[in-house]
Amino acid sequence: MKIEFAPLAVPLQRRLQTASVLQWIFSFLGLAQCSIVLFAGLLFTRFWLISALYAIWWAWDWETPSKGGRRLRCIRNAVVWRYMRDYFPITLVKTVELDPTKNYIFGFHPHGVLVAGAFLNFCTEATGFSKIFPGLTPHLMMLNLWFRVPFFRDYLMSGGLVPSDKETASYVLKKPGGGNVLTIAVGGAQEALDARPGAFTLLLANRKGFVRLALAHGVPLVPVFSFGENELFDQVENPKGSWLRWTQECLQKVMGISLPLFHARGVFQYSFGLIPYRRPIHTVVGKPIQVEKKLSPSPEEVDELHEKYMEELSKLFEEHKLKYHVPEDQHLSFI
């Protein structure tokens, strides 16, 4: 394989952009494991009191992730996220005004490999969420497992990430006076296994939990499509029925996380590595679907709202696809 190296005279700005993405990749793939090692390792040193005191704090603070978390403005506004934004670049697009006196559920599509668009738009202020949607506070749901990791849980909460369970969702959506946004990557970890350039198939046909959640709380559903999300990484071929796909699906069922074998470019060369390609992401927030509160919706009512949501999501995609260089004959498909 011929390796294409990056030129030596790369502007400092681009180097900083690459470095910002590198730290994000590390935080996504390795920071939790390092946090566990640090917590356990300190117990066997003269600094054991740090882990002991943290364990006491951790027990006292156990429920905080399920109660909306604990965001830190300094983390959400850190300059590193602006460099990461400019690497791709990533933009957040508003199509209609959203009433800040209401709570909302944002359905985010597609999941992509590492949900880069969802993270940067809703867990940082790099794309200006608070200015674009004044009065709204975004929360992004993430697998519960990661909130049981010492130190790492605090890092997650600082950006606005919350556990993906009903208790947390209810807490966020019950806020009196509105102003909360709960973002759900509906396709989840399983959809990541099909995330590759040119893919527009969404795992949505049988995903109705978020619809039931909207009905139970009477909150509007907002379809969100992130153009370019699947363009960031290539992935080892894993067709359904292959041994690799079978292994990945088994691990996903057991661990709750999928393990897509993705690759793109490196830090100093463009031929291989885990750094995403420099390809633009445009995250388009659609218009809200008004939902009437029903504590015990019938299957027919759930199906009706689910069908309407898929129609609105398809309409959002069709209205914007040419603007973001998607072929005219390309359409969304749901499985």
C-alpha cells in the first residue's frame, strides 16, 4: 500500500485542528479505560486517599447523571471544540424557531460511527447551539455503562451527556416551564455497523421507544438529519451473515456497544489510521411534530405517530439533500 504523507509545511491552524480531533478520538476510545486504571492504580500508591475520597463522593453523587447531569460552561465553551468544528467543518442548521417554553425530543440521524455531529452540536457550544436556539438546554443520551466509570462520568456530564434510560428521559422532559432538549441517536450502536460513505439506510422501522416517550410526556418530536455523518470513516466490510457481522452483533447484545472496524487517515499521513476524514457535516434541525399527551397510548397511536415521524424525516432529507451534495436519485430507506 502506498502511503501518502502530509506535507511538512502544514499551517499551525490545521495542526491544531487535527490535534483537537485526536484528543476527541482518544476520549471516545480510551479515556474510560484510562480512568479505571487511574482510579484503581492510585489505591496502591501514597495517593490512595484521592481514590478513597472520590469513591465517597461518587456514592453520594450516584444519581446526578439521571437528574440531568452537571454541565460545566468552561468545558462546553473550550477552544478545543472550535478547532474540532473547523477540522471538518461542522455546522448546525435551524429551519424553524423552537418555543423555549416547551421541552423537546430531537431524533438524531444517522448515528454514524462516533456520532461526531451530535457530540459537537449538542455537547459543546462550538456551533452556537445556545445562540441558534436561545432558551433551550440540550442533553444527549449515551449508554448507561459509561456513567459507572470513575472520573469519566464527570467528564461526560460536563458536556451535557446523560444516561439512556427512561428515568433520565422523564426527568429531563418533565422540566416545568420547558426549555430542555433530549437528543436521542435513534439508530443506536447497531446502526453504527452500517455507517460508511454513501449509506442512507436508517435503523428506524421498528424503533418506537422514543415515540412512546414523546406520547407519555406530550412533548414535540423534532427530526434531525446530519448530512455527512456517515462520510467520516470507511469500515471493514461486514455484510449480514458474515462471521464478522455475527461477532459484532453478539458483542453488541452482550455489552450494549458495537465495535465497528473503522479506519480513515492518520495524523501525519492520509492513507490509514483512526482520524476521520476532513469532510463537512451539516446537522439540520427540522420542524417539530406536535404530540398530544397520552399516558397509555394504543399500538395504533404509536404506529401513527411513528409513521408521521418517518414522513417528516424523509421530507427534511429531500428538501436539503441537493444543497449538501447528495445525488437527486438518493432517498432514505428504513429497516
